Amino acid sequence: MVTLELNQPGKTVLMMGDEAIARGAIEAGVDFCASYPGTPATEITESLARVADRFNIYVEWSTNEIVAFEAATAASLAGLRALVAMKQMGVNVCADFLMTVNLAGTNGGLVLAACDDPSAISSSNEQDSRSYARYADLPLLEPADFQEAKDMTKWAFELSEKLGLPCILRSVTRLSHSRGNVKLGELPEKKRTAKFEGVYISGAFAVAQHAALHQKLEQAREEFESSPFNFYVGSRKAKFVIVTSGSGWLYSREAVAALGLENKVGILKIGTTWPLPEKFIIDHLKNVTEILIIEEVDPFLEQNLKILLAEQAKTLGPIEVYGAKSGHRPPFGELNQDRVTTALASIKGLQPKTRDVKYVEKAKEALAYIPPRMPTFCTGCPHRASLWAIKSALKLDGRDGFVTGDIGCYSIGAGPAGFFQLKTIHCMGAGIGLANGFGKLDRFAFNQPVIAVCGDSTFYHAAIPALINARVNNSNVLMVILDNGGTAMTGFQPHPGSGCDALGRPAPTVEIENICKAIGVEVRVRDPFEISQAVQELYDMLQENGPRVMVFRRRCFRIEAKEKLQEKYYVDQSKCIGDDCGCARFCSRVFNCPGIIWDQEAQKAKIDEMVCTGCGVCATLCPRGAIMVRGAAS
Amino acid sequence: MEAGKSSSDLEQEVFSQDLCTSCGACVNICPYIKVVKDKVAVIEPCGLTEGKCYDFCPRTLTDIAALDKSVFGKTRTDYSLGPYISVEMAQAKDSEVRCRAQYGGVVSALIKYALDTGEISNAVLTRPFDVAMMPASTLVEEGNQMAEFAGSNYVSSATLAKMNEAAKQGKDSLGLVGIPCQVIALRKMQSSKHDTGAKGVKLVIGLFCTWALSYKGFSEFLKGKVDLSKVRRIDIPPPPANIMVVETAAGDLRFSLDEVRKFIKPTCGVCYDMTSEFADVSVGMVEGIEDWNTLIVRTPAGKKFIDKAKKAGVLNTRPLEQARLNHLKEASSIKKKRAVDAIQKRTNDKKNLLYLRLSAQEKKKYV
């Protein structure tokens, strides 16, 4: 039995932040969950999918975030409790619906878990999604630890139902993806049935609805004034207070302890950051002369708090505010204990307590042993072959063609792993969108061919309107869809082409090439491992005008290698002539698959059998034919 | 050979100057240089300072006298046709072969004979209309496959790339049919210090060539007018017709040669060799006579082979009239003179002739 299913109220278990959010939803009796995968939010939905049958929850991986949000909202409108989880950029995809569902309102509890990725560890941007709450006038909750991740999620459903609004729950990577103790609550008995009633129309009554929305927000503020997720620790006499939210809470506590300031510095921890619990905050800042605001990424709390302080200037008197604006915390990048300690120490005129000198030295020593590594594709990854084919075709074409990139594993093709082929990367679907424009510049003497690369999951998610646009405007663009059979980067969740649902059960498929054909563009499907054919056909397609699609179809090798035993490759060192070859170590230096290494002793190439997945592409590229299948050697 | 030249130099001096002949000599000897259709490119600089690719290219330094010595053991005395033992007219004795052939069917007959008798074990040939009118170089083992390879196309394919591939597969005792630039590159490979696939080539049949068309330009020109996959034969009737005839299943199309000349590869303008001067035997048309070829025997090995073939009754031959020989020499000389002029126009250099190094006598005649 997985931890999520445990029916032992009061038991403390170790849980990942995302699991805690899922458990919170289960304890709230969630009925419906729809999401699109995205780090660091993915595990929320994956967790629910694992227990979907046990708790009678409908769980789906949707085609994109806005569809997921709309589907979840439908469940809410039918009186059910629904959760939708996404990474920060997914919230942008939802923005259109968000700015109308806030006016039209909801029925059953509806929670949008927005998981931000400070420092853009697994993202193409760094974004603080909290501003959406202020923008859309929606209540915002920020869990600061694992227990709160669970408890706040549960409460968010109740709050949503009370207000008739979706609630936004903001997590960050460090919470979503690390583990901590969570005391379990009770599992409810679920009895809800779905029934749609009423009218939910935004537009006709938009202004009246907007006015009502502000009233609901005031109602939320009232709720927040007494929320247990807002509290104060430290001496009530402290003149210096850290005001913090989210991940900043634990860092702040550690910083205060590290500097031994427990008696002098209080911490005001806010869990409900929009709208602010104003009375609660004013009450705790009455005798305070200095505050340091600690939060992750944007100065969201800082700016809202400053407005409050200005409004309350008479009551509170002058208060010195430290934070992002004062330069004590950068408004970008991930927070950590050191950053907070350094900020606090500099204000207090203390030496920041750094780590043990010996520890630091040892750590530096250890660092020297770590070889420098650029992000690379896995061994056997079809993207390496696809991008080599693209590079070859563009070079053969000779018109200075280039690639507009998109979001997926292949994004690292912008670096050496993909031979520096991707020249633009923005949001999902932007590759083909940009290519549309480039493809219409011919009257301005533009003659560079443009290839838009796009993953399979990305194609369904965001690329289809742009391809339609290319068709109707006859844009000169070659779209290369890198179809590896799933949403690989986030852990191989299924997409509309995968043939299975979120629970792994068979599902209908929507074929990429059928969509392309219906749009009316020429489409070819090829295996990128047949590299010389792939190069030739891409070259041919580059010579044509108008929109064209090449689907490079080859399953992600991480999955393929698990499913069936792969062939073993080795370098026949009697055939490899090392540096005499003239290939200048092509396999281990340029093609650079991690499965091919340089045998220093023999001064020849060698396959690292531990990592080689047996795709065999290197064997087709070796000019000496020295890379062989084991057992197939002549 | 110049030392210390790399694929990057090849790219700069040849590819980016539109001088590549797409002969394929540099393809399939490393993972970096690739060909698609008649387009060759360095996909990624290999980083080495010296490259076989550079040495083998027919548009990098080509010393005619040095090549003469390495192929024939002596330098030429005929500055129009290059070294030769004999020139005559010939045709395939087999009328079926002749029927399919562009002219006299000599090349088809000779290769079939060479394969059948084991003179060579494989032949690198060009199928003139493979896909959408692009010719394809192919490795052939059986003499009875020859039918597919009869006829001329005016687009060239990377024949030597196929030869390199064959060598990689361990094939030796090869025969090769090529146009002059391919034959020059092949001879450069054979005379190089490197171990190359060209060393397994035992019989070189060179074709006459005045120019080749760029596939991209020519195919785009034809695309709107004809289904490229239906093209069966392309012919340029002798002057003064000044036309090209494209024969398809649906009938013939005629174009003015002036229209087609726009697609001649720029590199053909600097070509100094019309008759495949470094081949064992060279074969071309006889102006005005449809079912005969001109056959030039150049090397002793070539002579030995032709003598055997004649004895075996593969060919009909007859002497080439002096007037026709003179005419051939004149045509070849005109090509040489044009090439030298074009080179000088390109470079504005009176002394150095780009890739070409000529003897004092040749310079006197053409520069």
C-alpha cells in the first residue's frame, strides 16, 4: 500500500511536497484531477493517478494546461471537487480561462496548484506565478513546509467552495521535490454525485461580476485573518521582524538560529499571501521599526506589504523595510539559507556565519574531481540522430538555414549535445509560430530555410494552430516533429498519440500525421536512426516551398531499452585506427554519445557497455565500420 | 600536393567558390563530408590540419604533368587530347545493347565484358534516371544488369563516393565509369600516399564531357513542365540544332540550349578536360553519327583490355577520319582555352591558374 492510501490519522510519514499536495486533495475528497505534466508539478497528478481507483478519482493527462483547467472547472461546476496542477508556464497557458472563470465563478472546490521553478532548474523561464492571484483577484495560499502543503491543499478546497472561486496554491521546486514529515489526517467518505445547475457566463455581467469578485476577495481576507497558516514566532517585543512566506519560512528560521538572534528577531510567517490578512499583519508590526521581507523570486509580498505600511503609516509609524528593493535579496534565483543569513547579518552588522572552514576546503577539493559536464542526450536518444540529420541537411542545403526550437528534451540541442542547432527557444509551440513568420519574409530577400522542431507532446499541446496558420498563409516552413512516443522530459507521461491514459489503460490515439494531412500539409514519417535516408529526405524537403512536416519517429530509448533486450555494440579495435583515421575521434568527440569513450591505453574508441543502450547509430556513422554488433562480427 | 590543407580549406576554396564538381572523392572517407543529390558539404569541421579530402579534390592543385607521369609514366605530347595510344570509332556488336545506348553502346558492352570475364569483379556505374531524374551511382556485380545503366544524363552524381563505400566494404578489382573530373580525382587518389579505395580500381572508362547541370536548377526548371519520374532519355542533338530533347513516356519536350545553359555548374566553366584524359580508355560521341562512339585508348592496360574485347567480338571498330579527329581536338582545345580564360577572369591573376598547374608548353598554347 502506498503512503498516500494510509488510513492512519495522526501517523507521521515521509512525503514529497507534491505527494503531500495530493494527499491533501485526497483528504479533501477530491473527485477529479486533470493536468499537463511539467516540472516540478508532475508528481501531484502522478500520485493521484496511482490511487485513482482506490478513491474513485478521475485522473487525466490533458492535452495542455488550459484544457486541463477547463475540464477540472467542469467538475467543479457539477458540484465536484477538482484539482489542476501545472508548472509556472502552464499558468500562462491557462491565463485566458483564469481571467473569466474568476468572474463566472465556480461551485465545487477547485484548486489550481501552480508549481514555480525558481532558478529555472527545469524550465525555460523563471517566473513567479503569485502575481496571477493578484491579477485575477483570486485567493492565494503559499505552503511553507510539507505539512502545510497537505493541510493547505485540503483547506483550499473548502475555501474555494465557500467563495465560489478557484483557489491558487503556489509551491516551488524545493518544496514540491524534497521530502519531509507529514502527519496524516482522516480519509473522508466520498458521497458526491455530479449535477450541473445554474449559469456561469462571464461577459454579459462582467462589470457586476468584477464588483462581486472584489467582495469575495474581502471575504477571503476575513477568512485569512484567523488562518492558522499565518503566525508569529519570537519575542513580541522584537523591534526587528522578518516577514516571510513559502520556502522563505524555513530559511528564515535557520538564519535567525545561525546568527543567534532568536530573542531579538521575530518571524511573521504569512501563508495566505493574497489578499493579505491586513489586521493580523498590522497587529504584529505595531512596535516594530525594521522588517526584512524574505520570499522566493518576485517582491510580491514586499510590494503588497509596502502598500499596507503606507496606508497604515499613522498607526505603525516609520518602518525601515529591507528586501529585494533594498538589495538584501535578489528578486530572481532560488533562495537558500546562506542568502537569508547573509541578508540578515548585513543588516544587523554581524559576520555571516559561514560553514566550517575545513568543510568548505574539503568541498572545494571534492569539486575538483567532478568532470565538467554539459547537458547531453541519453545514450540511444533519437534526438541526437535527428539533430545530426538536421544539421547535415541544412549544411548540404547551404543557404544558412536554421532551427527554431521548442520545449522538450530536444531543447538541449541548443548546446553541444544537439550540435548547437536550435537558435530560438521560448514557450511551448513558439518554434513553429516563429517559423511561420520567418517563412513569410521572402519578399524582403530572406532566403534562409527554416526548420521548426517540435516534440510530439508539444505538437498536441501548442503547435497545431501555428501549423494551420502556416498552411493557410502558405508559409515556407519545414516542421520536424521529434516523436519519441510520450512526454519524455517529465517522465514519460502519455499524450494523445501514446495509446494509453494516465492510469496506463489503453486509450484511443490521435495520429500526428493524420492531423497534418487534415490540415493539408505534406507529411512524411521516418526513422531518424536511418540517418542517411533522413538526411536525404530532409534535404529534399528543404528544396520545396510552403509548409511541410517531417515526423522523426523513434521511441525514447530509456523506455525502449526497458521493454526489450537491446543489441550490444563494441568497437573492433583492430578496425578502429584511432588518430590515424582522419575522423578526429568523431564518435567520442563530435557525435559525443556518452556511450562512446576514448580508450586512453589503446588510443582507440571504445563502447562503455554499462551505458550503451544499443541504438547502433554510431555504427552507421563510423567511417571504418569499426563499431560492431556483438555476435554479428564478420 | 600542398601540405597542411584541411576540410575547412576545401570548404573555403572549393565549396564556397562554387567549384565543387560533386565527384564524391571526399565523401565516405570520413564522417564529416556528405553528399545529397549533387550537393556536397562539410557538415562539421573535423579539426585536423591536413585532409585527404583536400588532396583528392579535382579542384585543388592539379598538376597536369605530374598526373601524366603518375598515370602514363611520361608527360603528354598532344596538348588537345592528352596522352593516347589510339583513337578510333567503335560500337557494341550486340545490337540490343546499341539500341538502349545513347550512341554506340561501347561503354555498356565493355563493362559487361569486363564483368563477365572477371577482368573486374564490380563496377561503379551510374543509373541515369534513378529518382526524379537524379542519377544514382551504383555498385554492379553482374554483366546482365547493364541495361539499367545505359544512356546519358546531364546531371552528375558522386560516383567516387560510391567507390569509397565499396572500398569500405572490402571490394577490390573495381571498374569505374566516370566523367573527367571524377577520373582526375580518382587518379589523384591513386597517386596519393594514403591508402585509398581508388587503389582497387583496375579499369577506368572515362566519358567525354563538356559540362554538367546542377540538379537543383535543372530539375526545378523541368518540374512545372514534365513529371520528372517519367523522364527516360535526355539528348542534345548535334549543332546547329541548339536544343535539348527530354524524352518522356508522354512524349518529347524540346528546349533551347540557351535556356538550359543557365543551369550549367559554375565549376564546369573552369574544367580543362573534355575527353577524360587520365582514363584507361575514353569514350564519347561522334558528332553527326548516332550509333557510333569515339574510343580513345590511353594506357597500356587500357590497350590490353580493348584488344581482348575486340578479339572476343564485343566491338565493331573502324578508323576515325582525320577531319573528325581534328574536329575533336579543336573542341577539346576550345574547352581548355575557355577554362583558362574563365579562371583568369575569376582570379584576375595572370600567373597562377587557380587549381590548375600547366607545363610551359601548355601555357604557351592556352594562356
